[in-house]
Amino acid sequence: MAQKVTPRSEDYSRWYTDVIQMADVADYSPVKGCMVIKPYGYTLWEHVKEGLDRRFKETGHVNAYFPLFIPLSFIQKESEHVEGFSPELAIVTVGGGKELEEPLVVRPTSETIIGHMYAKWIQSYRDLPVLINQWANVVRWEMRTRLFLRTTEFLWQEGHTAHATKEEAEAETMQMLEVYRDFAVNDAAIPVIEGRKSESEKFAGAVNSYAIEAMMGDRKALQAGTSHFLGQNFAKAFDIQYLDETNELQYVWTTSWGVSTRMVGAVVMVHGDDLGLILPPKLAPIQVVIVPIWMNDEQRDDVLAVVEPLENKLGEHVRVELDAREGYSPGWKFNDWEMRGVPLRVEVGPRDLKNDQVVLARRDVAGRERKITVPLGSAVERVVGMLDEIQTGLYNRALDFRESHTYDPKDYDEFREAVAHGFARAWWCGDADCETAIKDETKATIRCIPLEQPSGQGRCIYCSEVAEEMALFAQAY
Amino acid sequence: MAQKVTPRSEDYSRWYTDVIQMADVADYSPVKGCMVIKPYGYTLWEHVKEGLDRRFKETGHVNAYFPLFIPLSFIQKESEHVEGFSPELAIVTVGGGKELEEPLVVRPTSETIIGHMYAKWIQSYRDLPVLINQWANVVRWEMRTRLFLRTTEFLWQEGHTAHATKEEAEAETMQMLEVYRDFAVNDAAIPVIEGRKSESEKFAGAVNSYAIEAMMGDRKALQAGTSHFLGQNFAKAFDIQYLDETNELQYVWTTSWGVSTRMVGAVVMVHGDDLGLILPPKLAPIQVVIVPIWMNDEQRDDVLAVVEPLENKLGEHVRVELDAREGYSPGWKFNDWEMRGVPLRVEVGPRDLKNDQVVLARRDVAGRERKITVPLGSAVERVVGMLDEIQTGLYNRALDFRESHTYDPKDYDEFREAVAHGFARAWWCGDADCETAIKDETKATIRCIPLEQPSGQGRCIYCSEVAEEMALFAQAY
């Protein structure tokens, strides 16, 4: 841990992989494109899971589990779906020592197999809505991979719901987008823009795809969650029909929505700095670390006599760790926990004992301001309050950063400049040709057509034709 | 839900699959040998996970995640391991549209890939012990499958630990066996016998395997959890070495241990009856169901005015559901919830309102004794107390059942009779030939050599040679 990460300003991409490896978040595996999520990173993911799972259950969803393997013929039933996913499939051709009659696809997503089951389970309007989520691993064969952001195998949740009416399914799609926004903002401290995907960026098989988009520390965009209104596309492909109240056979309307381990990458990129990770308290595996300071055995005993009860008291409110390791200097420990992004450090040394005080050091603030001294007696209360402050502070800082790098270019020249340095809001005529030309010329894509729109019309930033909607453009991961 | 399950006495195996399907625990999938775990069954599994995960964390373990795919060459590195697992492998040969250079195995278990990573992570005695668990799906190509008990894909947890000394690794192996026993007894209400596996039944690659064995309702045995002492087998195969305190290079000692969705099958078979599931309160998705009874709208309003606040009050202590569905008779609802094994039912009708009382009906007791009337004011307290009683009652009933079907045969004739009807405790000389002969002649296998042994020696039940240990024999799933 004496190592230092590559500075962000020098090479952002190397900074990212350095931090992830040095902070023990994840490691490369011997399998191409697959990673190992180490305990520290997995605990972070467990907190992401808990935050999302709670929200899913509060909105009436239940978890289930569907098979990892999908018959190849299923993938081929929905025409856009097969086109989108075919190039990315991992295929099992041998099982139990024998060549399989029908190859099995390792699920890239589960609309098809779940569609097949829903056709069996749903008979009547009384069976609707079906509100199911699955926590699972999925596989998409990727050529260029990057830890958490794009890996051949990744972990995610995929919600799959079926409804009697179009309106209900659309409302569900938007509700889950809002659940993702709420999680990103309140738990991950990541400001996001909610919007609709353009035709060319939408999910293969969806009528409309929606996403939350976030700005990373290098001012590129990351799609951090998606919610799809699938219309009756999968219902028709898999024959999911129900008898309505007038005894007529109707196709259901379905949705799907997902957030993946990519969210961990977003947390790293939005909050981290050149010292390592900075974790929002709500997701941090360890929220507070106590580092005792001593020069000799007597001091050691005196300090431990204070910090051990303090650890217990803090433990009733927060996730705390006491770092009483021998053979490491306090300075080494400070660096170690800073690398791991622990939001708050409590330092207690012999001088603090004398003064009946402790020092609190915030991970999210640089320089002298990061440290304050508080009476031992109010340490618990101050720690809890400061964690709230850090959570809010991280969000506000990320929001400021995004806002100061989001532009409203007046013409295409300004636009090119804007997307080279951040996000650009611009009118778009809706024509895929303009979208493609912009991408070819600037590498920027339409991240989304934000739900929040100005009134009136404008002129397309590329072709100057009349445009009804503004789009958010950016280079993206 | 007007359907009835096949009686256990008529066809136990059909009873089992009937109950699982009619109680919405799981369903067959279109993929051979794979099942779908439905929301009700998955919630049960979530409670199993929580009960185990809490115990793992209390004993110092952390979760991580390793890749689904394992290079085929890894499986071949440990000679016993490859022999044991080769016939069961699912193999990916195509990825991203291309034939792979090295085929990838879909993990049947993860000792090999984790061994590879541990070799990279472990350098010094300071890095030990490594105490990691993984919640994951695994695939073993099975010819004859059965819901939950033997499926091609299943969910499980696999713990993988590495230690500096043999003694520590052995202690870990036994500690996790004890964790499994504690979970089975206290959460699943399933009495189990802890013991060592014979050479022929142990895990492929282990020095010693231990298991908890339970008796199902048809008096067959089910292995419900295993803990393996792997010695230095995988350390040597994957070169996992550390520098000890004297700066010498040493191989680590490893363990692995697992419990799977099989545990759900065990819960069904140990507790269920001809009306359906009976779930131990600690694992039940719904612990208490309130069924209001009314004949007309006025009564309906009166009854709901009482049961709705009751649901809220109960909800502070237990997992409760109010079944206020219209269009279903109380009798139909009783059957429906009995099928799903909800431990306790609260009935409230107009007559109960008058008398300021509610009726509690236990799922685990048959006949008139199952119902008692309690004052509305003490309903919450009585419900909580009765759930404890049901939890204990289920365990005791299962223990009685096992004890009354466990025999100590005096000779081989009695032994044959015994294993046709239950468990047999018998001396065994340790010779694999006797074990095989017994299996061929009686279908009974050595489930384990119980940790608890009588003092002294005996004579092998098969060959009459001197025997040092008693073994537990039974027909098994």
C-alpha cells in the first residue's frame, strides 16, 4: 500500500484501474474479460443490492430465479432481440460429455426465458400484474473490457413485469426509472439525468428505453441504469396472453429494467481522487475507521482502553473498524484507509487522551479543513452527523462538477467544443442521420432525451431543421 | 388450488413434486434439468441465505465473487477433482461467434479458480487466514434430476478458506460443519447427524469430507450440507504458498464448504404433509395469515375495521399477510394457505368480533387441537409465542420421527430390514469392499461416520472383522 495511484490528470483510465486494484475492490481473472470481485468490492456491491432490493420490495416486487441457460431458439424468437444479442453470446455445446442437440446460450438477459414461463403462468387478468425481479449473473462476450464497466460476465438485477394495459406497463417503466434515480442520488450520491434513449441506443426488443445517465470524473457519461417499455413485442413472440374481464384473449404488456455491477465503477469514478477511493457513507463497507496512535506499550494500553469502548459505542450506529494492527505506523494506516475511501477517520493519541478529545478526519475534504477535534463524550453524535454531511457533500460536489461541465452550445462549432469537454444539451430533429454524423465527427452520442424539456421548439444542432426535443450529448463509456 | 396433492403414502415422490408445484415453490423450465424458483420458493431461499450469511459473518467470513467460467485446464490440475467432475461438465466452446481456443467450463464448484487467485493474493503469513464465501450458481450435468434435490443448475454458497496450519484448517472445517448444524436445527427445524464421509463418498479432491445428514419423510437420508478439509491438495495443484515467520516457503492448508437450494427440498420433505407444505416459522415467507370471514358487506366492513389494525400490529413483530381477497370463500383460503405451509392462521369473523376474540389455527397440528380462541387484546403476544412453539414443535416432531426410525441391528439380517425402513447404526471395519457389497445388496450407503461414537470396538456388520467405528447407513437421495 506504499504504492501510489497514477494521477487522474495524467491518465484517467489508468487511475481507475489502479484505484480498483490497490483498494482491493476487484482483480483480473485468468478468464478473458471476467473479473474477480474482492471482498471489499463485494461488500460495496452488497450495499448497492440492499439499497435497490429494499426499494423493489417497497414497490411491490418479489424476487425469483430463472435458469442460466436459454435454448438458442428462444433468443431467435424476437427479431430485434436476436440481432442485438447474437454477436455477444457464449454458447454451451457440450454437456455431460456429449454434444447437445440444441446449443444453450448463457443468458445475456432473460426476457426470452422469462417470457416463456410467463406464457405458462399467466392465464387471466387476475394473474396480473406479475412483478418479478431476479438477482443474477449474465454473460455478454465483449471484445474490449474494463473492470466493472464492461466485463464478459457481470452481476445485475433484472426486473421483468407483465401488465394488463399499456398505461400500467408504461407507469411501471417510469416508476422503476425513478427508483434508480432515487437510489443513485440518495445512496450512491451520484446526480443523474433521466431520459429516453434514441432509437439507435435503445434495448434490442424494446419500444422505448429509458436510462439514468451520470457524469464521471473525466466528464464522460455512464449509463447507470435502464428501464424498458417492451410493449407487446415479447408477449407476441412468446404468446403471453390473458383472458380479460370480458373473457377476451389479450396480449400482456411487459417491461424490464436493470442495474449492474457497473454501478460500482460509477461510484469509483464519480467520487474518487488521486489518493484513492472516496465512498459515500451509505454504501461504504466501513464508514468509520479508528486509528489509535501510540509510541510505547504504556501509551498503547491507555489508548486502547479508550478506543475499544468507543468502537463498541460507534458500532451501535455505524459500520466501524478499529485498526489496532501492530507493525504499521499511523501514517501508513492513514494512507491505507484513504486509498480504500473510508469516509471518516477517528484518530486518538496520548495527547487526545489528556484532553479528553478525539480527532475526526474527513476523506472528502483536502488540506487542514478536513480535521476537527471534538470532545470524546460527543464523538458518537458528531460521527453520525458528519457521515450525513459527507453523504450530502459528495452529492453536491458531483452535481457542481456536472453542472460546471454541461454546456448549451449555440451552434455546431460550440457543440464540438462542448462535447470535447463535457455534456452538451442541444436540440435534435430526431433524425438518425444527424445522430450518426455527430457521432462520427465528435465521438459524442445521444445519452438520452431528458424527461425534463424546455417548452417550445428549436433548431437541430446539426442540420438546423425544426426540432421538438432537446437531447443530451456526450462521449460515453 | 382446488387440486389436491398425491398422498404421501401413495407415492412420496409424486407428493413431493405436487407440493412444490401447487404451493408455487418452483416450476419446471424448458431447459433440461433446470428449474425456475418461483417467488414464494425464492423468498424461502432468501431466508435460508440470511440465516447462513449472518452466521458466516459472525464467524469472520466475507463474501466475494469469482468468475462463472473456468478454463478446462484448471479442472485438470487436481487429479481426483478432474476424475470426479469431468462427467458432469457443461462446456462453452463458442464465444462472440467464434470457436474458443480453450474451452471454458461452467463452474461445477470453484476450488480451482479460487485456488488460482489465492496463489496470487497470498504471499506471507500475514495474509492468512483467508476466509471467503461466495453465493453463486453452479452447473453439474445430471442425468436424473429432481426439483431442488438434483438439478443441472443450482444455487448455493461455497466457502473457501486458506490457513497457515493443518490444525487451523481442520478447526475451520469443523466450525463450518457446526454452523450448518446450528442453522439446520434452529432455523430449518431439521435434526441432523454430523459425521465424516467414507473414502468413497467424499468430495473429489478432499482429504476428509464432513456432512450433516437428515432423515426425510420417506425415511431416506439427505445430505444437507458438506464441509471439506482439503489438506494441501489444491495448494499444491495451484501453488498457493506463503512465507512463514521464519521466512520459509510453505503450502497453505485449505477448506471448502457448501449448502445449496437442496435445503429447500429438505424443508419440504421433513415437515410437509398431505395438505401441502408446513414451513418452520423462521424460514416461512409468510409467518401468519389473517383470514377475515364475512357473509355480507356490513360484516365485511366491521371485520376489516378490526383485522387491518391487527395486521399492522402483527407486522411489527412477524411477517404477516391479510387475505382480504374477494370472490374466494374462507374455506378455499384456508386450503390455499395450508398448501403454502403458513405456520399460523388468524381467523376473524362476526362472532369473534362480538366476543372480542380471534381464532388461531396452527398448521403443524391436525384435528380440533389445532385451533384455539384468544382475546383480541392478547392476539399479538399469543401469535409470537405460538410461532416459537411451532418452531420447536416441528423440530421435536422431526427428531421423534428420525429416532423412531433409526435402528441398531444386531446382525446383517436385521440390518437389511433396518435400512429398508430407516437409518441403521452399525459397526463398519473401514473396508470399501464391505461398503460396496452392502450398497449392492441393500441400496444403503454410508451416510456418514458420526462424530459421536460409542467407546470401544465392535464387529463389522458385513464381514464381522474388528471395527473401530460405527457408521450410519441408509438409502439416500
